[in-house]
Amino acid sequence: MSTVREYYRLTKPGIVYGNAFTTVAAFLYASKWHSGVMLFLATLVGICLVVASACVFNNVLDRGIDRRMARTKERPLVTGAIGVPAALVYGAVLGIIGLALLYSQANPLTAALALFGHISYVLIYGWAKRVSSWGTVVGSIPGAIPIVVGYTAVTGRLDIPALILFLILVFWQMPHFYAIAMYRLDDYAAADIPVLPARKGMRATKVHLLCYIVAYLIAVTALTVLGYAGWAYLVIALGFGLAWAWRALRGWKTPDDVRWAKGVFLYSLIVLVTFSIALALSPVLP
């Protein structure tokens, strides 16, 4: 049982579930709740397996970094509970099955997007975060792929709504991860990861964070302004987004940056959940 638990932990379940949530939201939005059950299940299981695979490979590449960070030093590859060869096989099997499901049950475009997200997360982001504070921006790209996968699994095309959904998730991730970098700064410093707070300081990070929240609000609004979602969606998504911005602004001058960052991070999760629900329900709301 402990081995099963360790293999489960190796997939970074929190990341898998978060991406599954946005994938489902985009799928229901694109299908207007009228798609077949098999396509829905294949899309959901497929993207979960691909994301899990990417996280396994990420764990393999990051095991040296993880040894130096307090929050990651108990991961299975660090403790030796799982060996590197076993992890590589595990990750490959998860990825192959997931991509096969998306290719055969959805469409080639969806599978290609998932593969791009996998490679860019493991290799490109894996390299970028080690050498530059821009690594967070690079990492936001694969992080925004699952919501597009949910959309293209139904539509089979990349179009303006797909682009807007992609941008919404990119812009949401930036303040989310900047907040993490702020309150986990000691961990990142121990691992010599050049996150923005370490390179530019807390105040500069706050400025970047707030700018991305504003960009998120604009992207969320664009979906309605351009006629791709209704006003009920906008009220919900924009309302919580504005509350997020207000929370960030309210504590702008606080001397306790760590506490401020934790609050912004926790509220970012509420924003993602409410946006996803609003998006999923938009076809049946006015």
C-alpha cells in the first residue's frame, strides 16, 4: 500500500486535479453540455494521464533540487522509495496511454497539444526555471494547455475562444506562482532557483503580480465582449477576479510580504474554481 501511495504522490495529484478541473470546464463550455459521455471520459482520463506523466518526468529531473527544498525533500525519488528507472517507465506508460486516448477518441490536434504541453513542461520549463526568473512565464505556457485540450477535444480547431482561454490561464498562473515564490522564497533560495523575488525583490514582484491580475481581468472580459460567453459568466468570473485584485491592493504596503503572498495565493485558487464553474455553466446561463 505504501508503494502505491508513493507512485500516486509521484504524479503531483494537486497539479493533475487542477488541470482536470479546467479541462472539464472548457469541454462543457465547447460542447454546450451535449457531447457524448465516452468523448468526455476519454478527454478527462487522457489529459490526466499526460499531466501525471509530465509530473513524473519532472520529479526525475528535479530530484537534485528537491533534496535542497524543505517542502520537497520527502518526495519518493529523493527518499529512494521509488527508483529512477521505475519512475521513467511509469511516466512513459502514463504518457503513452494518455496520448493514445486523446488521439483515438478525440482528435490528432488535441493529442498534439497535449504532447506539446508535456514536452514544454518537462524540458523547456525544466531548463528555463534553472537559469532565469522568466522561467515562470515559460512554465505558464504548458500550464495553460489543458484548458485548450478540453476545448479542442470537442471542436477540433484552434480559434479565438481557444486563444482567449489559453491567455486566461496564462495570466492567472503568473500571480498564482509569483505568490508562491514570495512565501516560499527561502526554499527557492536554498535550491538556487532564480525566481523573481530573489532577483528583483518583493516590491517588484508585487508590481508584476498585480499587472498580471489586470491582464487576467481583461482576458476574462474579452470572452463576453467578443460574444463567446454570456453576461452571467462575466458577472461571476469578473466579480471574483476584481475581488482578487482588491485583496492584492489592500495589503500592498503591508510589512509582512509572506502573509500577503499566502492570502493572494489562496484567493487565486478560489478565482480559478469560480472561473471554471462560470465557464462550464455559460452555455446554459444568460
